[in-house]
Amino acid sequence: MIYEVRNYHFKPERFEEYKVWAKEKALPYLDRELDLIGFWASTSDETSVTGAAMDSLGSANITWIIRWPDKKSRDEQWDGIFGSPEWSAIFKDVPGGLASYLRMESKFTEALL
């Protein structure tokens, strides 16, 4: 198994709207179509940083994790899930559209424990 960790830097001024959109529209679809481990929104608590300073965007305010059998399976399924008419209808309502995503990050991890 591999785990895809997705971090988003969403416009802070649209963040509360985003959380409503995520809960009401995106998550029912994502939870049904993916092996979704979790989906988290940052709280207003201050981020703690040790080491090199973050860039001007700060830390991501949305994080979600998907479990996949392997990277090949992920690549084969991704376009079908996120290119579907159902997802397109859901995504058209994201607050502020694609421009509200200041940064999107995706990395693949393996469990060590």
C-alpha cells in the first residue's frame, strides 16, 4: 500500500466557505470513490515551525490522505475519478474556483509502522 498525502493552500478569505463546500459536496463523493483515510482543515491555532522558515503562504490549511494499492493503480484511476461529470459538477462550486488554490501539493508515502 501507498498513501497519497495532499496538502492545499486555499485562500484564507474563502476558507470558511471552502469547508462548507467540502463537507456538503466534495466529501460525500470523495469518500465514496476513494479509500479516503481522512480529510482535515486547519484550526485557527498558530502553526509551530522548527528549522527553516516557511514561505509566504505558510502551512497548508487543508490536508487529506488517500490509500492506494500502488502508484500504478492510482494513476489508472485518477482521471476517471476526477474527470467524471459528477466531480466536474461538484468542483464548479468550489468557492472562488481553481484560482482559490494558492498551492496544491501531493506526495506519496509508505507506512513504516
